[in-house]
Amino acid sequence: MNYGPFTVVGLVILGLALGYAVRELWGTKRAGSLERKLKEQSLKAENEAQDILLQAKKKAVALLDEAQREEKDRKSTLERTEERLLKREEEISSERERLGSLSKELEAKFAEIEKNQVSLKAELSKIAGLSAEEAKRRLFEEVEEGHKNELAQLTQKLIREGRGEVERKSLEVITGAIQRYSRSHVSELTTSSFNLPSEDLKGKIIGREGRNIRTLERLTGVELIVDETPETIIISSFDPLRREIARLALEKLVKDGRIQPAKIEEKVDEAKAEIEKRMYEIGEQAAYEVGIFDLPKEIVHLLGRLNFRTSFGQNVLTHSIEMAHIAGMIASELGANVEVSKRAALLHDIGKAIDHEVQGTHVELGRKILKKYGVSEEIIKAMQSHHEEYPFETPEAFIVGAADVLSAARPGARRGTLENYIKRLEDLEKIATSFPGVKNAYAIAAGRELRVFVVPEQIDDFRALQLARDIAARIESDLKYPGEIKVNVIREMRAVEYAR
């Protein structure tokens, strides 16, 4: 079958139209289905939202009801509390009024009693013809007269028992303190020995025509004995400090090997500087030993100087340390201030560090030193009475005095004759240095010779002769001594110039 061109075109158009119609119909149907689904979902969401809102409203109502109930309960509790407080306040007010009325009644009764007492005393005095004081005095007199013997016997008994108990207790305390602190005692001697590496060094130390040994003796104030013991030099002086300076200087000279006057002066100066440094270390160690750590540096240095001072042959620093331990033990037993007792005992002889340089007793000098460096007044009161120059003002003062006696009285601690000998040597030097123009003075040869070094610019040769006579005359008038004393005045003129 043959179709024309128009027929084919018409069929194509018809097919397209049918396809479009079918597509539109299918799309409309699909859109309606989606719309229904959306409406269903929207309706469902609205229903769920209403359910949630309804539940929330129910919870809000429940919470509001609960809050209202709690508020009501609190209000009820507050009202009951307020009622109780008001009731209590009324009771207190009522009780206060009752006590006030009772107080007024008591005051009235006391006034009445006092009035009655006055009237009764007046009536009794009128009847007896005596005042109250006179009646009391007569009563005591009658009792005392009737029992005088019994009272005397009772008083004596109490005194005996009290004294016995005090002596027993004090003996226990003192014995315990001495037993707890045991220390060996060796009295200080007036000589020291220095060992030489070889005997040949003695010649160097003596020097040509003895100039080296004379220089060393002049600078240190000691006497050197070189001929008695092989390889040993004896250093003799009553002053431990001078002996130690001489020993150190000798040690440095032997180590250096060059022994001549200029080198001797240098080594003596070095020895003095080393001793000054060692004094502080010794004082610090002493304070540490007794448990005292806050002393001023100046006082610590003075404590170290006490290591080179003696009292009746007893080393003063050793004596002070021992006293500090004993005083602390006694104070602990008696319930006194242990710290004050120990400090006062350690510092009681601090004035002896300078009493050979400054006028005054060592007690007075010690008080001035402690006041100068801010030591407390209670420590000064405790230390100033150990020689009874000041009254015993505190219990610690008695303790320090007792510790001083205990330390000094222990067997071997002191030697009286040695102290007298040293005192005579010190007096010799003080007499010589009291004259104007005297630079140094040294008592040597066991006090049989006094060497006096003068300032050459102030003392000429003629005046040196007169000075020797004046010193000898003063010694004869002021001192008592066996035998004779040689006064040797030395005037050394030096001329020093520097080449530049």
C-alpha cells in the first residue's frame, strides 16, 4: 500500500499527540498520589504536635501545683517558727522582769545586813568597851601568850625540816648536774714548747749576736729558751695569747727558711692576723657547743679571745662553756629559764677579754659590752651577780653564781699560786705602760725582768735612764715580790727611707 507524504506526516503528528496525552495523564496521577502522601504526613505531624503540647501542659500544671504546695508548706513552717519565737521572747521578757525584781530584793537585803552588822559592831564595842581592831589584837595576844612555847617549837621544827629538805633537794640537783657533765681539767701552764726539725735551726733563730731571737722576743713579748732541750724551743710567758703568736710565728719562719729581723716582723704580723681570725672560729664553736646561735659577731669574737685568757690557771672559755652546761641543767631541774641561765653563764666572764686593756672590773666591763650589743636585760641581771658585786635579782642569777662555784671548785680546775704569780706579772706591765712614752712592756724570766720598749721620738737616752729609775721606784712602792726585778728600758732608733 502506498501512502502519500501527507499521510505519513499526519500519522507522526497523531503519535506525538497521543504520547503527550498519555504522559500528561500519568504525571497528573503521580502528582495526586504525592499530594495525598504530603497531606497525610502533615496531618500526622499536627496530631503528634498536639499530643506533645498536651503532655507539656499537663507537666506544667503538675509542677505549678507542686510549687504551690511547697510554698504553702514553707509559709506554714515560717508561721509556726514565728509563733515559737514570739512566745520565747515573751518568756524571756517575763524572766528578765522576775530577775530584776529579785535583784532589787537582794540589794535591799544586803543593805539591811550591812546596816545590821554596823549596828551589831557598835553595840558590841559599846558593851565591851573595845573597838573591833582592839578586840582582834587582844585575842591574838592571848592566844600567842598561851601557846608561845608550842609555837616556838613548831616554828623550829618547820625550819629544821624545811632546811633539811632544801639541802637534800639542792644536793640532788647539784650532784646530778656535775655527774651529767664530766670534763677533764688541766690547769694552764706558763710555757709552751716548739719542736724543731733539726738542731741546726737554733742557730738561725738566735741569729748573729742574738739579733733574731731578740727581735722575736721584742715583737711577741715572750721569752725564748733554746738551750735546755735538744730540737726544742721553750716559749715562756704568762699570757697564752703571746705564746700562741710566738709559736705560730716560729712555725711560719721555719717553713719559710729565711730567718731575719724583717722576715720575723712579717711573720709575727701574719700570726697576729691568723689568731684574730681563729678567735672568731673558736667563739663560734663554743656558742655552738652550748646551743646558742644568735649572738652578735662582736661578742662571738670576744668569746674566742677568752680561749687565750686564764683565771687561777683555768682556761676562761672552757670554764664558761662548762658553766653554761651546768647552769642549763640546774635551771631545768628547778623550773627556771634555761635559755637565760645558759646565755648568762657563757657570757659571765666576757669582760675578761678586755680587762687587761681597759680599766675596770671584768664584771663591769662585761655589763657594758652586753648592753652595747643589745643583749637582753634579764641576761645581764643573771650574769652580773656571780661575784656578788650586784644583788641577786632573779632566780637565774643564783643559778649562774652556783654554776661558777661548781666549775671553779672541781678538783684540778684552778691553782691559786699560779694566779697570784700571773697577777704580779700583769701588774708589772701595767705599771710600766702607765708612764708616757712607753710603747710596750713585757714581764719575762718569771717576773725577774721587765723589758720596756719606748718611743724614740719621745724618750731620749737621758730620759730612758730616768724612766728606768721611775719605774723601779713605782714597783718598789706598789708591789710585793720576792728577790729583785730588773727594769730594762730599750730605746731603738730606726731610720727608714725608700729608693724610688
